[in-house]
Amino acid sequence: MVKSPTSAYYSPETRIILITPPPVNTKQWDKPDSPRVFETTRSYAGAVREVGEKENVPVADVWTKIFDAAGRSEEACEKYLNDGLHLTSDGYNIVFQAVMDIVEHVYPELDPTWEAHGRMQPVFVPWNQVNVHNPRPSLMKRNAQL
């Protein structure tokens, strides 16, 4: 289903990356009636990995990367989760690096840091090229193509 040509949303040009959820620090989250708990997100992350493997789609395994960075301790995940559920800047750095690793190795044509490709075009002009006195023409969407 992820890459199915029968889907109304299918596009052969679309690059897909699946992202697992981060772990939930149940002690920090402290919502006893919440379905968002450590074991549930672990299971969900496993399901995302299975779909990625089955469909041959790369997976940014944020759950494992954060859990490993926390020394495989649920409580130590607090460095990456500001309330047990939502990411801190350190958590977002892990997500960013996981996605960029996939871009670099699987979709290098999209890597904005690799000048040799130079194929990724901005859709809008850089902020410093916007005419502040008449911004509308500067902010029109360009027809960027890969």
C-alpha cells in the first residue's frame, strides 16, 4: 500500500521515508489512562520497521536511535523528550540525522549538502531575494523539478 500504483496518492517520483515514533517515557509522561506508553510505541515502531522491510522503503528508526542514545533506559529518554512524549532539541537532532542519513545513502539526489548533484531546486526564492516593497511576485511558487 505504501508504494502501490493503485493508490489515489501514488506518484512514482515521490521518495518515501517511514519514521518510527520515538519511545514514550511513561514515568515522565505520567498519564495513567493514556494509550501512549513505552511498550505500545515499541510495538508500533516494530510494525513500521516490518512495513519498511516488506515494501522495500527506508525507515528512520527514531525509536531505536533515541532508546540507544539514552543507554537503553526508559527514564534516561527524558534528555530527548521534554514531557515524556514530545521531543526536545536533542530528540529532534536525532530525527534530523536519521532522515538525512537516509537521504544521503538512499536518495542522494535530494541531499542539499552535496553540490555535485545540484538537482534539488528551491520552490521559493531565498528570503534575502524577496522584494519587501512588493513581495507578492517574489513569493510566487516556482516550477521546481528534479
